Amino acid sequence: MFGLSDLLSLVVSAFIILPAVILLRELGYLIVSALFGVQNPRITIGSGPRLFKIGLFDVRKYYHLYSWFSYDSLTKENRWVYVCVYAGPILINIVAALTINSLLANGYWQTYATFWDRFIFYAFYYVLFDVVPMKTVNGKPNNGYIIYEMLRYGRRMDYNQEPLIPATKEVEEQYQQKMKKIEEIKKEEQQDHRTK
């Protein structure tokens, strides 16, 4: 039976554990791309209007599940670099989950074992959907599919011209355009409201 303690667990999972696992996943891209001379990296958390931007973290107003990593260029570029960059989120979640699991198995953090068990669950959940090669709902390949194509063909094979990881400058330009349109719509609505 679903009780109050289950509701609390759901809230903790949705608003603490999932955002932490997703942030960790995006940091996987950042850490690996930093090894290959990433230029202008950014981790965007959420969607919609910007709440604040600190360094390379761009935090948006709406829910955290929609997050992504962007960069403008890499100093080193070849098939193996891209395989490593797309494997970064998978590897960091595996390492974090196995490390936490090992700590729990050796008697550490037992007071918060339920929290860490859920963290491990969601970390492996993201690993599963990143490792198994498939296309997502929007038709874009997941990391496993990209890695598979890079290893097998040495390049991207889905013929989609959109970059798999968008350029930070383009993301910022798109954001500014969207915010400008939103402001224009708000002004029009205010003018319509005043004339009525």
C-alpha cells in the first residue's frame, strides 16, 4: 500500500536523487571533453527562462530532467575522442554507482542506505538507457548508438545534420531569440488587455 513514507520517498527521489544523477551524467561529458581540450563548455540544467548562470552552469526555471551539455569545439577531434566523450556519462554513472555500492557493502553510510540504494538504482537506470544502442523519441540516437556507429563505421550514420552535442554559442543564441519572442508576446498580451 502506498503510504505517506512512500510519498516522501518519491519526492526525495524526484527532486534530489534524480537531479543529482542527471547532473553527474552531464558532468561525465564535461570531465571527458576537458581531457580533449573542450572550448566554451556549458551544462544547462532545466528548460525555459534562465534563473541564473554561474560559470559553466546555466540553471533554468523549469524541471531539472531536461538538461544537456554543450561546447563549441575540441582541440583534439577523431573517432576515439568522440567515443570517449559519449562514453563519459556512462562511465561516470557506473563508477559512482559501483563506488557507493561498495561503500554500502562494507558498512559505510548505512544510516542513509535507502537513499543511496535509490541513487544506485537511478544511476544504473541512466546507464541502461545510454548503453543499449537505440534512437530516442525525437529520432536522435542515444550515446550507445553513437558509440556503436563511431566504432563500426568511424562516423555518424543517421544522416541527421544537427550536432549531437550542440555548440554553446548556438544554444545561447537560440535562448536569446526565444526569450525575445516571449517578451514580444507578453507585450502584445498587455497591449491587448489594456485595449479591452
